[in-house]
Amino acid sequence: MKTIKYSLVLIVSVSLIWISCKKIPVGFIGESMYYKDSPFSIEQGNIKQVTSALNLDGSTLPVTVTLLEVRKKGTTQRAEEFYVPHEVYVYNAPINPDIDTTIAMVNAKREKKMIPAFEFLPSGQFYFNAGTIFLPPRSQYEFDVQVSNESGTKTFKNIGEIHFTDPEMSKIYSIAGNWFSDNSTANGALSSNPEITITKISSQGTNAILKIVDQNGVAFNPQKGEIIKRGDRPTFESYAKFHPVTYTDTSLVCNYEITPFPIKRISGYGDFLIYYRIPSTYATLTNPPAGQPAGTTYSINPRFGFQIKQEGTYLVTVKLKGVLHK
């Protein structure tokens, strides 16, 4: 009996010694981490795009996520182009068009830097800047990360993908046109709705060139007063926050400086609406409205709205169908 008791005491004692010597795990690091939004869809050229963070599978905080390598999808080589620095604007604070009305005010909130197209945050998020425009169009990448906390370090290969997509360069919101009789209050819609086209003619600069043309493509001349304002309604100038609009013999030109342009809607005027009038001195209708006295002349009144989303030089053409330049 004494032998049995002695044996039990010995076993318990040895067990306690073994437990006291064994290292107790500190914290927890997960095995099944993932990005819920992978593959990330990134529009090339946007100023700021941030991906979701890494799901840590309950790992003990704090956790540090380190980017190990980015590769072209399906390859084994590091994607060197992904790391190449380019000169881009970095914004330190949002631009408020109601307050930041000069270039000096805008420049106080931004600076040009030579940096790669991304920053990788300790949370595992990618912060992409406008430098993505320099990457190959529609390219796809995969990447590895390393995760560390007090419990240790784990490596996750091919844990996520990044797919770059063609950016939306511009957007047309509306286009319409009316005639107004010079002899009365009569007015109505043009027999054919005007057309608006936006063409990116250069990746350089931040310029919008607005042309209003007749059905044959003949431009109305802003310098000669062939395009005038409509009372207190917004015009191209209403949205030009940082530089004056320049008038040429065929167009109105604005250095919009930052995208998107326009940056803000004008209260009461919908999606960036612009109004102009072409006096009857300079235009005639090919199909005059029925019921109007012979010899009646008409002013032409286009209304349109658009927005430019990416930097560059754009030609915005408003074509007045059923209208001829005199």
C-alpha cells in the first residue's frame, strides 16, 4: 500500500516538474488568414484607392503584416514595374472647392513625390495612388505576405490578387437644346437632340477644351460673342475654380488643375449643368418650328453636363443637330 502511495506521489511530482518546464504558448496566430475582397479591382490612375485589410483569423493583437513580393499573375518573378517610383501628387488633406479657391491653397494641401504606385500598410492594406496609370493596362498581380505577432511568424503565399482595370476617363450626364423665338416668348426643343462627345487627346496637362459646333462641325466663335451666357445660369466658367477660362476663335479652354472636374455641383442645377445661348445673328434652324411667322429668327440654347475623371487634355464637343452657323 505504501508502495502504491509512493508511486502516485512520484508520478504527480514528475508531472508537475514536466508542466513547469514546458513552455506555455503566448498568444495565437491564425492558420486561415484571407482577404475577403480579393481579387482587388483597381481603376488605374485614380488618386486614392485603399483595399480591405487582411482577415487575421482571430490572431492575437498587435499583428504586423509585411508585404514579401508582388508578381505578375502566373509567374514566379518579382514584378519590378510594380515598385518603380513615378512623380505624382500626394494630397495631405482633402480639397474643399468652397474654401480652396486658389492654386496656392490647393498646393498647400499637396506635394509632388517620386514614389511607387502603392504603399503597403501594417494592416495588410494597399494604398494606391495616381501612379497606377504607369502600370501596364489591365495587368494582374498576385502577392505574398508575412504575418507576425507575439506568438510567432507565418508566411502566406499567393494570398491575394490585384487586377487593374481601365479607368472611367469621363462621364456625360445630360444634353439637350431649345430654340427661342426673337419675335415672341415662343420656344421649344430642337427637332434633333444635340450630341456631346468627349475625346482624350493627350495624357499631358489638365485641360478641357469646349467646342460648340453646328450640324456640319463648324465651330461657333466665343471671341466674337457667338456663344454667350444665359442670365445667371451656370456656364463653363462657373466650374473653373482655379484658372480663368480662355476664349479662342473656336473654343473655350479651361485648365481644371485637379480631377474630378467639375469637382462640385452647383445647387439647383443638377449634374454639373452648363447653359449657353447662340444668338440668332449667328445661327439658323434647318427645320423651323411649325406655326411661327415667316422670317422669324431664333436663338439656340444648348444645355449639357459632364465630368472629367482622369488627368489629361480633353476635347468636349457639343454638336447642335438641325442648326447651321450663319
